[in-house]
Amino acid sequence: MRLSHHVCVLVFATGSLLPAMAQQPPAASDCSMSIQANDAMQFDVKTVSVPATCERFAVTLRHIGRLPKNVMGHNWVLTTTADYKEVASQSTKAGPAKDYIDASDARIIAHTSMIGGGETSAVEVDVAKLRQGVEYTYFCTYPAHSAIMRGTLVLQK
Ligand code: CO
């Protein structure tokens, strides 16, 4: 009687500890991403899933091409997919002096700097601004680049 009671307690304790331990590693290691852009107007990552456990999501953009920012500039700009076409259009109007970013545009959730070949720029996304079930699009606001330089981002469930 006494022995079987002991076994029951041990099984219960182990069962309650395992799920918490299994959830820890992904949250610690997946709150960042690297993305490359090249002289052919391409991002090397097309879809991103942000773990809901992250408070901040760090994005590092590397321009691995050789062309300067005034002819092949790239940035990484995040909006909802519903907003991205209009924001891309507004950003073009902001012009090269503002690196094609309208700083007053509240639809922009996060953005890196505009960079040329060999340069790197990073930004942290405030994950509290993302909603599950909403699709986000990241793109480059250099004129005409967003037609092919874009990808989608979601908040993981
Ligand atoms: Co670009």
C-alpha cells in the first residue's frame, strides 16, 4: 500500500514538469533572424514565423551585393499585408533624402535603415504590436523593389 502510493506521487510530479521544460528552448533561441538582400533585388527569406513567447524580435538585414544605396538600396519594412501596397507607394513619395521612409506613417511597425552593398542594418520588432491571425508583409521601399522584394510574417500560435 505504502509503496504504490509513493509511485503515484512521483509519476504525477514528473508529468507536470515535462511540458514546461519542453517549451523553454525555442523561446530563448528563436527571437531573431538574419535576412540577406542582393544586387538582383531579392530577399533570401520569404516567410517568417515569430514565436509568441518573444518580447522583441531582432531582424538583421545584410546587403550582400556591391551596388551603392542610390541605385540598389535595400531596407526591411514591416506593415500588415493589408497596408503594404499603400505604404510602399507613400514611401516612394518620401524620396531619397528620407531614404524612402515617411517617418509619420503609423502603419509602419518597424523598419531598418536603407543600405547599399556590403552594409548591414538591424531593427527590433516589438512583438506586442503583432496579432495572431493577422498576416504581415515585409518589403523594401526603394522605388519599384517591393514588387518582388517582399515576404510574409506571422505571429506563431
Ligand atoms: Co531594395
